[in-house]
Amino acid sequence: MLTDREREQAGRDASEQPASFPIPDRVPVFPLPNVVFFPHTYLPLHIFEPRYRRMVADAATGGQCIAMALLKEGWEPDYYGNPPIYPLVCVGRLVSVQTLPDGRSNILLHGLERADIQAEHFEKPYREATIAVKPLPSDAPLAAEVRRSVLASLEEYMRSNNQSATWDGLFRDTVSDDVLINTMATHLDCTPVEKQFLLEADGLHQRARRLGDLLQFMRHDGRGAKGWE
């Protein structure tokens, strides 16, 4: 479910995005089994495990960056260790940290860039990685018909599942193509592996095509749309 804050953040035009932020070569890694993070989106997280409390504290006083990674299938037996992760991650900047009285915290990450993991490090309670930033190529804007086609596929999908959504603000014409496509990919109720497939697309146009194909597949597959409620 999108909160009002998330809708406001996600609906920003690219011209309103913060200036480029320096990404360290070595960053903390936060692996989760059900979260795939995209550049130019915002991710709220509740931090409660001791190792990740330490991670947030270190990031806040260090490079202010955390890489979100997707755990590979079969992670359950070794969750409290270091189970395998997909090597393509998204690095986010700590926008805010709200520390709670019991030591837990609520944080907000702003997605910066994708990155490839070059090496993993396990000296600290949490995992770190040496990364190589992998920005998307500077694609031309989506053709108007491509953008309309992706939105039409989404509307068909929502209609086929008896869902309704308010597009005003979030998907207004002034929202940039990358914010639009990445926000749709973030909140669509598909599997984490399917979202990882979207993240790994080599360019905005390929991600838009993959998203449109996935929406068509989900519509015919009869999946629900609870991620958009």
C-alpha cells in the first residue's frame, strides 16, 4: 500500500530529484527475501535486528549509503548467517533515520544507482560489499506511444482484477519516465524474482518493455493487485 508520503515522494519529477550523491566503493548490504529496490524511488524500512541497527548507525556516520539486495531462493536455513544474494543491487542514500526509544529505528532510503557486487566482506555483524556502480545508459525518453501502452496495460490489469487506483499526481504527465517505470515496478504485486528481472534490465526502454510484458502476463494469469491498493 502506498502511503501519502510515498505517493508524494514517488511522484516527484526528475528535475526535483536531489543532486548526484557520492557512492562509496564499499557499502553495507541489507539483504531481504521480498524487497527489490529501484533507483529514483523511496523505500521506508523498519530496523529491529541488532546487526542491522549497527549497520544503520555505521551508515549514518559514514558514507550514508546502504545497498539493498535480494536473497536467493533457499535462504531460510541460513538467514542469520550470510545466505547467497543476487549480485546486482541498488544503492540507496539514507534520507532520514528516526531512532525509537528501544533502539529500533525507521529509516527512509532514496534509490541512487544500481551496482554489481565485486566482493563480499564479513568482518562486521552485517555484510558489506565492494561494489562497482552500474548506472543505466542515458536512454532517450520513452516514445509517447510506449508510455501510453505501459499505462494502458496497467489499467487493463487493474480492471481485470476489479481494482481501482488514483493516477492523479503519481502518474501525471510531468513525472519523468524513469520515475514512472521504477515506481510502477516497485509497487506492482509480482514476485521478488520478477522484480529482480526488471531491475536487471539494461536501460529504461528494456525495463518498460519487460514491465509491459509482465503486466500482460499477470492479467492473463489472474493474479491479484493488492500491491496497488
